[in-house]
Amino acid sequence: MLWLPFSIIGAFIGGCVGLTICGDCAHSAGDAIGAVLGIFYMAVGALAGLIVGCIGGLIFSARAKKAHLSSVESQSAIDSADKWFDGGSPCPYSGLWVARVDDSHALADAFNIWNRTARVLKGDRFPHPSTMLAGVVVADIRWKCLDGASDCPRM
């Protein structure tokens, strides 16, 4: 709705310009110019309002999303601190698992991305990390169950 005041102001300015050009003459070229300028200013005002509204909406949405994600991540870390499992042990639950290395690891930025996941059955071994990224060894990996498939605990 931010475009509406710009449109009204644009139409008013266009009408004033047309009246100034025309004066008191009845239906002359000045009226036509005033009408065209009024429509032009109204369109420009509406476009400016639309752009300002979209940019403001994007900024507000990005800030809200960032705040939500940080609160979800911190709450998730608190709730599930004890649900990480060693990469060298057999899988305790069937389900979708995500692999992570400690943040202090040299390859943490490259390894800790969203798609380091595997569907693993209870009792099976977790995938070897060298298939995911060279330079990461089994002892570096921690696994966390992501879904409620079978007997995997929900977070």
C-alpha cells in the first residue's frame, strides 16, 4: 500500500502542472498536456511506491528470517546437545543423519554444509567421510539424526 500516496501525490502534481500550463482556457492543448503529465506522474509515483515497498519488504523479511534462524539454531543446539553420535560407531537408529566436524577443524567451513547427509539403517556403519570430502577422517565426524523415520528420535 506504500504506492498509493505516491500515486495520489503524482496525480496532484500532474494536475497542477496541467492547470499552470493551461491557465483558465477550456479544453486546449494545455489540458491535454496536463492530463498526460498527470498520468505520467501517477505512473511514476506508483512505480516508485512499488519499488520502495518491495525493498522495504525484502529488508524486513530478511531480518525476520535471520532472527528466526538464529533462535532456532541456538534452541536446537541446546535441545539436542546429547544427540550427536561418533562416526566410528554403528548407527544407533534408522533414519536420515547429518555429518558435522568440530568448528575448530581446518575443513569445517567446507565440510559443514547442509547436504552432508545419509540415510543409515540401525546397526550399519555411517558412510566414510572420505567419500564426502578428502582430508576428513572418521574420528573427526559426529552424526545427528534429522528425522523421525523408524526409531530415530525427533529433535
